[in-house]
Amino acid sequence: MASFLPASGSNPEAQLEAKEKVKQLARVLETLSYNQRTVFLMKFTEEMEVAEISDAMGMQVNTVRTHLHRALTAVRGRLGRTI
Amino acid sequence: MTRERSAHLSEEAFDDLLIGLGSPESRAHLAACSVCNSRVNEFHSGIDAFNRASLAWSEARPFASRRAAPRSSVRRVATSPLSWALAAALLIAIGIPTWNRQSYFKNNATVSDLQQGDSEARIAQDNDLLRSVNVAISQGEKPSIDEYNLLEAPHSRSRARPESRKR
């Protein structure tokens, strides 16, 4: 999927770095549980609010928050400073 | 507890900020701290790259375009008045000569025309062919009852029945 990153006019080094980030993030997302991945994508790809995710998933706000925390811990823990 | 020993945001406070549930204290720190601010920006740039890539990927999916293409072309053809006129013209051009030809044959065919294909020699030839096929088949064929060994093992049949009933 990283190869689908459109060229945005930046230098090749930045392009390569962005592609690497995408590749790594995709790999980490695959390791998350269904709920963690879903709420993470709802929040950061669909840009939904926590309350909206709570409604859509039929979960308590605190449960959504916990899933997001776990997903973020996994993402930032595995990718370190690259993201 | 929003700060670590290093005076930067704790992981939990940082996550809360990313989620959009950051406390006013965390937000104030973020506004003042360039290190935490760059971490947030770094995170968002990674997510943005991922989102752009996934959007480009979903737009480039071949099956989606294959499904969309015929649907749109069918809709375009079906709604165009020119296409309806063309279809009607084709129907008339092909349908009328075919109908005329059929009615001509219906009216002008004689009994001898219909019998022409079924001459006695042809019928005899076909009968010979069928007979030879029958002979060839029956030579290598066992009687159908032998195929199932019904006569050799009468008890196995009676045993098998209760099992099949159980099912």
C-alpha cells in the first residue's frame, strides 16, 4: 500500500521516509485486535470524535478510550520515533 | 499526573491529546513545549501519509473500476435517445426480412419438401448405426443387479438398513 503514496512534490528522501512510515503503520495495524484497529481507524482515518465512535460501535466512551490508548501504545511503542 | 520527570507530557497525557481528550493543562504544555509539539506533528504526519496511501490504494483498486465501468456505460446507452432509435432501426431491419422469409416458407412448402430429408435409405442407415451401438454396449455390460452384489450378500443389506434409518 505504501507504493500508492502519491508524489506530493517533496524530495525523494521525504517520499521514501513517508512510504516507510506507511508500511510500518500498516504492519502494526495488522497486529492490533479488531476493536483496537477499528477505533484507531475511525479516530485517525475517519476523523470521528470519541463520542461518535462510541455510538457507532455501541461501546462506552471509556471503552473506546481504552482501545485507543492500547492501539496508540502499540503504534508508538513499535514504531518508536518514526511516527 | 501530566508530566514525567523530564517535564514533558506523560505517555497517557500524550495519548489523550492525540485522541482529543487532552486536559487544559496538557494543551497548555503542548503550546509551550516544542519537543512535545514536534512529537504530535510527527505522529500526525505519519497518519496523514497512511491516509493518503490508503485513499490512493482504494481509488486504484482494479475491481472497483471494473465494476463501475460497465454500470456507467450501460446506464449511458440505456438512457440515450439515439441508442433507442438505433435499437429500433436494427429491430426493423433484421425482424421484417426474417418474418417475410418464414411466412414465405410456411406458405410454399410441400409434403415432398418435408419428406426429402427422411428418405428410406437414410432411415435404414440410422437404424443400423443404432443397432451396432446397442451391440457394442451390451457386450461389455454386466447385468445391473450384479453391480451391487445384492445376490451374494443378502445379510449385509439387512444390516445396513438400521444404520441408514438412524441417520
